[in-house]
Amino acid sequence: MRLDVVSIFPAYLAPLDLSLIGKARRDGLLDVRVHDLRDFTHDRHRTVDDTPYGGGAGMVMKPEPWAAALDSIAGQADSRPTLIIPGPGGQRFDQQMARELAGRSHLVFACGRYEGIDERVYQRAARDFDVRIVSLGDYVLNGGEVAALAIIEAVARLLPGVIGNAASLVEESHEDGLLEYPVYTKPDHWQGHSVPEVLLSGDHGRIAAWRHEQRLQRTAARRPDLLPRPAAASAGELNIVV
Ligand code: 6GU
């Protein structure tokens, strides 16, 4: 998979050299290129922002450097790449989107800063890219870089060969709609806390049943929104007395 990331802070993307992503790059599974948006400016101050038309707080990213950067990347692309523009106003990123993006051969990340990128860049980019505006959640970051790192990590680990033990991808939170069961390792007694007896029993049937029950309980406690809606709640909305 080819990944291009455009940012005014290329150093923010340094973690892409580390750990599994770094190894995947060295193994040739990922071709990652980080670009400095300022390299696509032509003025002495390498200006990337200006004041917003219509007034208001903050600065807006100018369209010209973005067009030059995206043209340069599109010119090198074998097929139509997916352009991901991280931003709090985007579609919510989740495991399903990660799987979908993992099926693409070329992802490009346009990391905006300030109050955002001139809207015409989005219109113009649709000519050469499948454009997706993607948000990590309902809170505000200072720019798209941290979001790009999160999306890249979630996507790259789904690619064949990036994670050594492919089985560890299967029993994961969000792969089947439930959170993960709790895990323990040695020692079996530690600071007054014990490993649940069932895990020491060697009874694989009981262990599987216990783990499934733990997943249900955890999901109900921490993320009830992930569970199918109980019949009584739906009936209540229909004014059915149960
Ligand atoms: Cl993707 N970008 C920014 N700037 N803020 C965010 C976000 C993305 N997701 C949540 N907040």
C-alpha cells in the first residue's frame, strides 16, 4: 500500500518509522511518503494561510499550495487514490471504515491546520481522488496529523503481513461488535488480586463461556450503545406496555 501524508509539520509523522508500521515499511509492505506543504509554496515566507473571506477568527489554508501538492501526488499515482482529509466535521472513523480503507492501494492524507482548508480544494481534489472527510470523534484537535497517525495505524495493521499473528486480529474489540474480554498473565496472585479461577481450570469450554459473558458485561457497562437495543426499550417507544 502506498501512503502519502501532506502536512506543515512533517516531524509530527515521525512515529511512522517505529514499531510495526516502521517494520512494515522496511519489509516493503508500506510505501510511506511524508510531504511538507511549504515545499509547494513559491513566496519567500512559504505562506500557507491567509485571513478568511467574510471575517471571523483564525486563518484559513490557502488553496494554491494544496493544489500543487495534490497534483504532484496524483501525477505519481498508478490508480485513483483515496484522499482522506481529517477534520472534526467529517464522517466518524471506525473499524468498518478501517477495513474499507485497508482494501485501497493508495491513501493520501491532507492534514489541515488553523480553521481549515479553503473549501475549493475539496471540490478540486474530487477530480483526481475519491475524497473522504474523516473525524476521529466529537472533540477538536489542533490539526489532522494525530488523526492521520491513528487512521494509518488502524488501517496498516489490517494489511496481510503487518501483524505477525493474524489470529490476534480476530478476537478484538470492534471486530464483532463487542468489547474484548479481560486478560491476565503470571503471577496468578499479585498484590491481593487473583486471576479468575476458571482461567486456571484448563476447561476450554468453560473458559470460552466465561470470556463471552465478560465481553457482554463489559460492553453493557462501558459501551451500551454497541449492544442490540433491548426489546422493552423499542416497545416503550411504540407505547406498548410490557
Ligand atoms: Cl480527524 N481532525 C481534527 N482537527 N480534529 C478532530 C478530528 C480530526 N477528529 C476529532 N477531532
